[in-house]
Amino acid sequence: MYVYFSLGTNLGDKEHNLRLAVRKIEERVGKVISLSAFYTTAPWGFSSEHTFLNAAACVETLLPPLSVLHFTQEIEREMGRTHKSVGRVYSDRVIDIDLLLYGDQVLDTPELKLPHPLMHERRFVLEPLAEIAPDLVHPVLKKKCWNCCEKNSIFVSMH
């Protein structure tokens, strides 16, 4: 199964944080098929003096969705993430790994919602995702993921 992740960081050595998270995902979740460039973006949903570095990854896995989620949460904790955002209250973070898509599966449980319920609102998610999977279709909205995003959001630059 192909799964897609969004990764972001705005604390510490950001490039190192992303590369380490990708390496840990490959060790625990599955083979990294593609990784986007790194994108510098402004914070979304909160104010911070720290810009973000974001990327998207496609991973081939045999694990079920909840196992994928649990492994990524474990990686976040190991890398120093002390708490997840609650509701729409966001904060600076060493690493954030969001499971965006698990194939074309739609899932709505208290622990995991697929596709990620806010992915279509976030250009910092969709632009890197479009780089590695330009024809990927959102399983609920039934249109290419890139076409889901308003073009006026917070993209800053690509590395």
C-alpha cells in the first residue's frame, strides 16, 4: 500500500530533523518511494518567529493504518515532540508527521481520520505532495490534490 505523509519542523536543525524523520519512517513503516524537496513556509494557524521546513513523502508499507499512525507518533516523541496540537491550537515543534493518505482508503475513527481532514486547506502540504504525486486524487473530494488548495496560501520558497 502507498501512504503519503506531510512532514514539518520549525525548531532546531530543520533539515536534519526532516532527514532523520524520513530515515526513521523507512526503518519502521516501509520503503520511501519518493521524497519532495524541502519547502520553507510561514507558520499556519499560529504566530511564531520560526519559519517551517516542510516536505512530503510516499512510502510503501504492509502495515495497517493505525500501526502506521502509532509508529509516526513514536518517532515524533523520540525526536522531542512533547505534545500534539489539540483542535486548532498549534505551536512550534521539532517534528510533525501527518499521515495524509493511506491508498484511497477513507477512515473516520476517534484516533485516525483518512484522508487527513485539513490537508486540502494547506498549501504547505499540497505543494510538496503535488511534486511527488501530481496526479494523486483526493479520495473524498474526487479531484487532484493540488486542485484542492487555494493558491494564495503561505508558500515561501523551495530548497
